[in-house]
Amino acid sequence: MRKCTECGEGMQQLKAKTPEGIEYDYYKCRKDGEEIVDMKQLHEVAERYRVLKKYNVKLSKWGLSLGIRIPKELVEKYKLKNEKEVSIIPEKTGIRIITS
Ligand SMILES: [Zn+2]
């Protein structure tokens, strides 16, 4: 069983939800109420966030290049405008778009 870093007492594993409704596990000390989330639990939450925030869009041919259509929700969120310049950064598993 996991021990509390504050008092050494046993901690129990509980479930909670983020404001977005993502359920996650955390540990709470039986004695002083100290709460912690370990790396494994943290990674699980991060993974669920990734899936939740994923958008599937289609590429369309634009001359010799391919254009990507950015959903309205993201256009508003990042205040994108027609002809606005953004940066794209090639990464190992994909392309990152930097909007500012
Ligand atoms: Zn404690």
C-alpha cells in the first residue's frame, strides 16, 4: 500500500473527475487528508485528455501542396483569420501548428 509522504500513514486510492468529466485515480491519506497523484495516474489522465482533444480532419489538394481545414471551434479558440501566418513545425509523430 502507498504511504503518505507527510505522515507515513497508509493512503487509499480514490476516484475523482476533472471539470471536463475525465475520471482519474488519486491517493488520499487516511489520517491527514493529504492527496497525491502518482506518475502512472497522471499519464492516464494526460492520455484521456489527448483523445478528448483530438480532431479528425481531411487534407485537400491545393496545387502541389495539401491544405488542412481547421475546425471552427479551433479557429475561434486560437483567434485565427484568413491569411494569418502560422508556423508549422515537423516533429517525430506529426506536425505542430504554432498560431502565435
Ligand atoms: Zn498523511
